[in-house]
Amino acid sequence: KVKHQKIVMIMSAKLSSWFRNKKCFPLTSPLDVTLYKDDEPNVVQPDLLVICDQENIKEDDTYVGIPALVVEILSESTRSKDLIKKLDLYMQGGVEEYWIINPFSEEINIYWFKERKVEAFITFKQGESAESFRFQGLKMDVDAVFG
């Protein structure tokens, strides 16, 4: 839907700007990411992701690593999957940080995972700036995201 894609574009622009000239870089969907939970492969296509392990980009230009940061924008059809199944998959799969962008409540939830457990969790609301646990200085103005 249009609102979902607008948020993807806003987030993508902000992440691209912030990660310019850094080791890590952001990408948008569609890009297959295979994560393992209980030794079972699970292929997902996050709305946005940040890759720091460039050595895991193969010669055929596919990615076989674990993103440092994953962003999902909730939609009516994927809300439960993103909030429950993907949160667990990203945590168990080795992702360090997971941002859930909720256009219904206009909030940004950030989970920081350490050793495949939730280390910290915070919700940012209108009038606040969402701040990354993993990337010092990475901030996202909540009002601008939903503007």
C-alpha cells in the first residue's frame, strides 16, 4: 500500500544518508535472507536491512549472512507475523537489532538482541527520536517517519 511504501522510502533515505561512507550499508526488499531457527532454514525478505558482513555477499551477488539490523513496517496482512514469528526468527537467527515500524499506532519499537535473547526493548512515540542500540548516533524522528 502507499503508506507502507512511503515509510520504506523515508526510512531508506535516512538510513542511506546515515550509513554513507561507513562499513555497513542498508538495502530494501526484495532481498532473500536465510536465517536458521532450530537448525531449520527460513527465508525472509525484510522491508529494510543493514548489512555489515560484506564478506557474505557471494560472487553471484546473493547474500548469505546475517543482517545487523532489520526493519519491518507493519501492515494489516503481516502484523501478527512481524510481531511474533519474525521477532522470534530474527532473535534466534542472530540479528542484532529489530525495528518494528507501526503505522497504526505511529510508534517505532526497537529490540536489541544479545546472545539470541532480548537485551533491551523500547518504544518511541510521536515527538520522540528513535535511537539505535547497535549503531551509536543513528536516530530516526518518529514524526518524520509517519509524516
